[in-house]
Amino acid sequence: MGISEKIKILLIKRNMSQTELADKCLGITKNYFNNKLRQEKFTKEELEKMAKYLGATYNESPPPRQWFTLSDTREEI
């Protein structure tokens, strides 16, 4: 599962829209956010910022394994 799918799962779990995350967290338009999702082109800083906004932490380890951990339940996505 790619990082974009994991972001979508986080959004569902937090009952938040892509528009809200794009605008309030990253300060970008929904269209630009959707392009980044489609291409899986997020910087580590953007992923960390989104994780914090969504009440999670961003983690990575080699080989390129990326996941989020929900702060309240410790669930890994």
C-alpha cells in the first residue's frame, strides 16, 4: 500500500476531507493536493505536518517503508 492510500485511510479515520487537509494543514489547493496524491510526491516535512494535524506520527525505515501511527490508539497504517 502506497503512502497516498495511507493518507486516505487517515482522513477517513479522522472524518476529515482532502480539501480541509490541503487547505488548513498544507496551505495548498485541493487540486494540487490531488496531484501530489496521484503521484505520491510528498516531502518528509509535508508527511510529518499532515501526521501531526491528523493526530498521528509519521515513520519510515529502509527499504522505503512508510507508515503512520495514530496517537490515540497506537494503530499503524
